[in-house]
Amino acid sequence: MNTQILVTAIVSILASGGVAGAIAAWLKDRKKDDATALLTNVEALQKQVVLLTTVTDYLRRENGQLQLDLVTEQEGKRQLRVQLAQVEEELQQVRRTARQTQQQCDDLSERLRRLVVGEGGNGYSDAR
């Protein structure tokens, strides 16, 4: 009969709601924990979205600045090429002028040599 009393006591406790209340409270807390975990996940995702948006905006600004820098650099290189072409043309002109001047000097030297040779006959002047 002792077992019958024990079973009756357990059934009475269960029926009174102590264990049932504890189980219901545990299930309720479990749902709260799941909701809290879900809320934490949502908050983490929102922070990631904000971070990604910030990074995306930064990269767009940097890309725009890099595009401007590239255009500026290309324009600078183009101007340098134009200046280089002008300097090369001036150098060619100086070389042509130098060749002409050298030719004129050679012609004058030849004329002078002929004059000197023509006067003295042997290439030297008799007047000393």
C-alpha cells in the first residue's frame, strides 16, 4: 500500500499544477530565450547591413576620387608628350642650324685658304 500512497501523492502534486506550472514556465522561458536569440541575430544583421553600407559608400567615394586622379594623370602625361614633341622639334632645328653653321665655317675656311694660297703661291705670305 505504500506504493499506492506514493503514486497518489505524485498524481496529486501533478494535478495541483506545481510540476505542470514549472513545465509551462520552462516552456515560456524557452520561447523567450528563442525570441531573444532571434532578436540578437536580427540586431547583428542590422549592424552588418549598416557596416556594409558604410563600406560601400566609402568605396564609391574612393573609386570616384581614383577616377578623377586617373583623368588628371592622363592629362598630365598628354601634356608632357606634347612638350616632349616640341622640345624634340626644337632640338632638330638646333641640329640643322648647327650643321648649316658648320658648313658656312667650312666654306669660309676654304675661301680663306684659297685667298692665302693665291696670294703667296706656296700657301704662305711673303710679307713678314
